[in-house]
Amino acid sequence: MSLQRPIFKNISYLTKRNRHEYLNALCLNPNGIFIIEQVLDFISDENLVDLCANPYAIHIIEKNMDSIDDIGKGTWNEFYYLKPVDAWKQLCKNRNAINLINKNLDKIDEFIENSNILEYLADNENPKIDPIIERYLDKYIEKEKLKYLCSNPNLINLIKLKIFNNENEFNINYFEYLCKNPSPDAIDIIKDNLENFKSYKKPFSMFTDKCPIESCWSKIFSNPYAIDIIRSNIEMLKIYDLWQNLIMNKNAIDIVYDYIDEIINNPKAFMILTANADYFDIVKLHHDKINNWHHLCINTRAKDLIDEKIELLDEYTINNIFSNQPHLIDLIEKYFDKIHPSNDGLYHNPAAIHLISRFDYEKMKINMQKFNDELCRTVFHPNRVERIMEKYEIFHTDLDKIM
């Protein structure tokens, strides 16, 4: 016995060839799965890869494993098209796909050496990913790929044991990934290696101008557990222009307020500030300085201000930023006529499914009747009723009085 799935009507337009981007958005939308179930025969390889990233689509993926194996087949130039490994990369970082991964370790074995699939495994936030990664540490993984593990807070024991131990020399690539690890234990390792990092000299390269030092500091200034390190190295804020990282750090509010006047008068920094709900009172006070409304739409406390200034939002912001914010669903309904019908922004919004399509209540009523009949047969089965009566010492004469 199981509850019936919701049924939507008037979604045949999604099966047209030019509706590919709508399906892409729905495949990534946690609440779009119910619609995808109705148009599953029409999804493309790209849609299927996106679906593999959706934590709520595992039941669909499990029934379509053969389709994953067929991704990219039959295309005119397979080199430029998606392949099965692209779907498995998305599954490897899907927090609800652990059981599916465990059942298909042969697939991971196939891809682990010649792809960056370990990076996707390391991005999986499910603590149960640890044994799967450990399986590959000694057998398959060359040293360079170990850096991917350093950013996962659930792998801190592996990081200490295999990477940041007394036997290994300081490695800037490992350290860079470690700097974004949101774990107090990771911060201890960062502190232990901070002097090695500060004394690191970037080797000259004529092929790249990427600076791992700047990247490390940007990740540290974004790390909510690195506040002590940030305070002790606050001069890096201006050296590497790390305003965005600091402002979006949920634990750096006191530090941000230390520089609030400078931020308000820095257009780039103030633009970032408008996106953060922690500073909305300041943003509201200085809203006349807003010249980019994209970031304000992301601010979960800015609904009333956006409603007041809706005419200042340009077409791009309305269709691509405003329309896919769940916290703005009341305003989306209010200003629905401003959203272009061909835009896919709504299809990304988990709160806007009812605006994309309506429930087919008649079909759902028919389906629920089947469930209702089955439920009644189960609940009121004579054997079950008799068992409950015996347990609670209810007699037929008592029932007669009630009736």
C-alpha cells in the first residue's frame, strides 16, 4: 500500500524539442520530480545527468540504470557529447545515492583512474561516503587527487592519517582544499601549517598566472570556523580584495561591522552586502546606493523592499534571479505578468511548481480512490479489528452501545 503521486495536467508542451531547458531546470528542482515522472520518456542525456544530481530522484535513477549506460551512444561525435561517467560524477556527490554507489562500485572502479570522479565523491556531504573513499586511497589514487578529500569535513580522520601527518611535506594544493573545510578539526590543521603556508614561494610559471596563495586566503576568509585566523591576518582582506568572502561568512559579522563604513562606500563590497540577510537593516538604510538588484533578490529579508522597488528591477533580474527565489513566491505570484513565459527561471524554483502546471484533481481523485479502498480493507480487516478488540478488552456489547 502506498500513497499515489501527484498528477499534473497540461504539461505536454514539455515534450517538445525546444523545451529542453525547462526539463533541465525541473530535473534539478527537488519539487520538479513529480512532473519529470510524467515526461520521463522525453528526457535527454543532459536531463538525465542533471537528474542524477537531485537528491530526490534516486527512485527514478534506480529504474533507469540502463539509460545511464547508454548516455552518449548514437551521437554523431561522441567526443563532444556526454558519457556515462558524467552521470556517475553527479551521483557520487548526491547525498542520497550512497546505497546506489555501493551497489555499483564496479562503475566507480572503471572511472576512478581516468577521471576526476574522486572530487565528486569528496564533495558528498553524507558521512557514509567515508568507507567508499577509503576503498580507493591506496589502490587507485595517485597523490595529486588526494587534494579533493581535504575539503570534506566528514573525512577529517582520513585527512589527518593520509595527508597532513608528520611524514608528508607541506603541499600547497592539499592546503588550498583544506582551507575551505568547514570543520573545527580542519582549522587546527590549518593553524599547524600556517607558517609553512606563509613561507611558501610560488614557483615561476609561464603557463599560468594563478596564485594558490590568494586562493587559500579567499577560502580561509570564507570559512566560518576560521575567524581567529582571519582576525590575526586581517591585512589580507585588502591585499587580495576579499570583501565578498568576508561578508558572506556567517560567523564574521563582528569583523564586517568593524569595516562597515568602508563597505558602504565601496560599490563592489556593498553589492555583496545587499545579498546577506544579516546586514539587511544597513542595506535598507542605504538602499539608495543599490545599483544592482540581483543580489538583493537573494536576501531573504528583502521581500518588502523589493515589492516597493519592483519597477527598478530590469528584465534580466526579474526573469533569472527574482523568479527562482523560493522566499519571494508571494511576490512572484503578485507580479507574475512581469515574468516572460519562455523563461526557465520559474522551473528552478521549488516553491513555484503550482505556477508551472496545475494538479489534475480528477485523475488524482480516481487514483486516491484506489488507495482509499485498499486502506479501508487493511484498517477494517476483521482479523485486525478482532485483534485490537482483544488487546484493549473491547466487547461486541460495547460496540452496540456506541452504535
